[in-house]
Amino acid sequence: RVFETIGAFKVPRKGGKGKQIFGSVTAQDLIDIIKSQLNRDVDKRLVEVPEIREVGEYVAEIKLHPDVTAKVRLTVYAK
């Protein structure tokens, strides 16, 4: 539940035209953010990130247990 209570993780990305971003946001990006903000290690194989190619709100999933999946909000913004 800890992941759901923190609100959205903010993910900075280099901005392109309009809402476009350079590169996509990957599971590894989310793992790095969780590590820096919560000091918790997450196995990359348990993280599912949707395809993200522009700024906005997204929902990623982290499998905490075979029966438990935490939904994590990501706010992607251009820096």
C-alpha cells in the first residue's frame, strides 16, 4: 500500500514539440525514482509501465505478490 499512498511520482523528461517528450519512460526510470524517493528496491521484472511518449498522467503497476498489484501514478512533465 505504500506505493498508492504517496500520490504520483514526478518524472522529468526533456521536452519536444507540443506534449512530446524525447525518449520514453521505462520500468528502470520508475525503479530509480522509487529508490531515490522511498529508498526501496523493486525488481524490474515486477514493474509494468505503459508506453509513454508525451507529458501527462499515467498508471504503472508493480506486482508486490502474485495476488497483489500496486497501481502507481506517474506524472510526466517536460523540464
